Amino acid sequence: MDSDNDFTSATGAMMESMKCIVGEFNERCSNMSILFDTFLSETLNYGGIEEAILHEKNHEQSKHKSIESRINRNTEYLKKREVELERIKAEKTNKEEELSELERQVKKQRENIASRLELKERIKAKKDEILTYKLLTRTSFDYSGKKVTGLVSNERLKYFKLDPEKLSQDEITQALWQLIIDDEDNTKK
């Protein structure tokens, strides 16, 4: 950002300096023209000198036009550079906005990944909990159908098949506990 301001300041300073140079040059040319005219009028009687003076005056005017032309080209060049600088500033702003959007998306993705990792950990913990219940109750479930099916095994195997469309979750839980308890009671006898 400082380099942009430095460039703009330098451009402005250069333009002011060029205006001063052109003004000073015009003033000198004007003074020189007056001197030439004075000299010319005083020396009209000397024909060769008048021609030399006219030649010198034309030469100075040609140099003056050349310098003005160079100044105009430099001024146009600086204007083009200023337009290019503005285009680059606009492009920089667009890129900064794109970067900001990408950073926002990265942050969102990181949050998404973190929540998925947390969910994965909760699922793993739930899986471990279910495995513990399975081992403690000696119950195996068949997850292939819509009905709650499986086996309870202690001394003997007991098959169960419960329909969740006909029974509530509490009723299914109660029925499974009853199978486990009955199986344990039979084992103790």
C-alpha cells in the first residue's frame, strides 16, 4: 500500500517539476526571443547577421517544440501508469476478497471436520458401550431386518423376534430384559 502511495506521490511531484521546467523554459524562450528581436532590429543593417539570428531563433524554437513533445509523451505515459495502478489496486482488492472467502470456507471445513471427528468418537464410545452390554447380557442381535431379532445365550439359546411397529421401545426393552433374567434364573436352578 505504501509503494502505491509512493508511486502516486512521485508521479505528482514529477508532474509539478515538469510544469515548472516547462514554465521556466517558456520564459527563457520568450526572453531570448525579445533579445533576438532587439538584436535583430539593431543589426538590420548587417544582412548576414540577421539571417544567422533567424536561423538560431528557428533552431531554438525547434528545440522548444521537441522538449514540449517529450513532456507531453511523458505526461501521457504517467497517465497510463496511473490507470494501470488503479487496475492493479482493483485486482488486489478482488484477490483479497477471494482470499477472505477461501479462509472462511477453510474455517467452515475445519469446523465440519472437527464435528465429524467428535461424532466418530461418540459412535465409537456408543459401540463400545453396546459391546459391553452384549458381553454382560450374552445377547446377540441380527441387524438385517426391520424387526428386533437375535439370541440370548446362557446355558441354552433363546431366539427372539420383536416387531417395533407393534411394540414400543420400552416394551421391547422390557421383553429383552425378561428374556435375560429368565435365562439367568434358569441357569441358577
